[in-house]
Amino acid sequence: MIYSNHNLRTNLQEWKNRLYRSTYQNFGHQLKYVLNNIDNNRQLSALISDAVNNYPISEDDLKKYYEQIDRSGDGVGFESEVDQASYCYLILNYIIQKLKDYNVHHYNIILGHDFEEIKTKIIEEYISPIIYYLHDKLDESNSTIFLLEKYKKRTEWFTKHNLIKLYNSVSKSYEKIFEDDLRLFLFDQGIDYPFSTPLTSSGRVDIIGEIETDDPLIIEIKIFDEEKNYGKNRIREGFTQIVKYANDYNKDVGFLIIFNMDNAELNFKINDDKAFPPSILFNNKKFYFIVVNCSESTSASKIGALKEVEITVDDLTKN
């Protein structure tokens, strides 16, 4: 499987390397290139916006920090990498706006003995914290995706028959069967607190992993089974809930796990990205859709025409 986050992490490193390789003449151009690429990528821009929203800086404070850099260098302290990323992004853009120029190395605002020293200082003190923050946020998503993909394969290859038996033996609370199975898997994989279903202002989320930590993992579970009238409507409900829960917990990533009980292929047509899993950027937050196929096995020679159920952005957002 190809993860889009891996490509973004590679791009971030290459953009930083371009800055290091830049000359006195093209440093400003490369700096503009890096910042514009971050601003113009919806996922990176959303992550930066999240940092800025958590740690905003007023215009008066930006002016004070700017004057402090000009007089004596940057001596600001930070409580977290998110705080530092917000500061670096905001103050760097403030400097550029104030100077009306991306060639910040032409001015005395950032001091150094020569161009190489000034360049290194700009990169290490202002660009690197932004890159590190973005890397870490992308890594968090990738590690969760890896676990959920592993769960998908484990279920489809080895355990779905037991789940189907349990599913067919009950007349209500169908999703609890899959919630319990996923919780056990997450616990076995090192998620220490995959048990809570806390009540938020938007309702009760299925799984909040690591609820005891400052960085909870939000997962919503839905079933696709048209015989039980669990069709696109159920997926739309799940998406609505996961968006609200992400807002309640101030998270920029959420996961909707869909247990497909039909002999059908769910095809998400929600963006042009072919990476696994399908995802959508909505309200500056990223939401992933992972389909676990749990229908009764039928041999390829007897399955007949393939049934496809297409899921579009309108299916997710409109009644």
C-alpha cells in the first residue's frame, strides 16, 4: 500500500534541503517556495492552522517579538513543539510581511557573520521546527493507518468467520461486536486505553484510544449491510459523527471503520488521491475511511457480476 503521508514527509525534507543548498542569490526564492508549498498543500496547511489555532499570537506580540529579534536575537521559550511551530510560522511570515521581501538574509533582522551562518540560523531556528512538527503529525497518522490496515488484513484473512457467526446470532447492538474485536486488537498492539466511549457534546464516540493521554485517537465504527438498511446513510452518519468528535477533542485526524457485510465493493470517489486508505480533507481536518470486508465468502466462479457501491463527497455531506 502507498501512503500519501510518506510522500509529504519526503517532500518536506527535500524542500528543507533546497534551502540548505541555496545560494545568496536564490535563498529568498527557495524560502518562498517552501512556505508557499506548505500553504498550498491542504493537509499541511490544515496541520499548521491547527497549531496556530492552539497557540495564536496577537499582532502586538508579533511586533514585540520582531523588535526583540532585531535587538538581541530570538529568546522565546516554548511549552511544546506545537507552540514552537506556531511561533516560527507566524513570526517568519510577519518578518516577510514587515520587510515586504522573502530575502530576509539581506537585512539585519537575523544576525550572523556571513551568509552561510545567517542561512543556517534561519533554517534551524525558524524552518526546522515547522518541518519537525509536520513530520511528527504525519507520522502519527501513518502509525495509526498501519495498525488499522493490519487489523483489516487480520480480519479479512483469519477472523471474519467468527465475527460473522456472532453478527448473525444477535438481533441488536450489531456494531458492538466489531467494537469489542477492534478494542482487543488495539490493546494487543500497544494502545493502552482503547476502552472508553466517553459522552461528548456530540454524542458517544465508539472508540477513543489513549483517552488517558493528551492525544486521544478517535475511531468511529459503522456497518454496511443493505439488508438491514445500513447503506450509504450509515456511512454518512458515521462521517458526521467523526467530524463532530474531532471538533470536540480538538483533533485534526479521525478514522471511520466500515465493516462491509455485503457482497459488494465500496468505492470511495472522494478525491484524486489513489493512496490507501481513501481520505477527505474537511473543515481543515483529515478523515480516513477503512473498509473491512466481512461478507460470507463466495468462490469467484459463483459470485456473478461484481456489485459496486460508489461513495462520493455528496454521499458523505448531504442528506
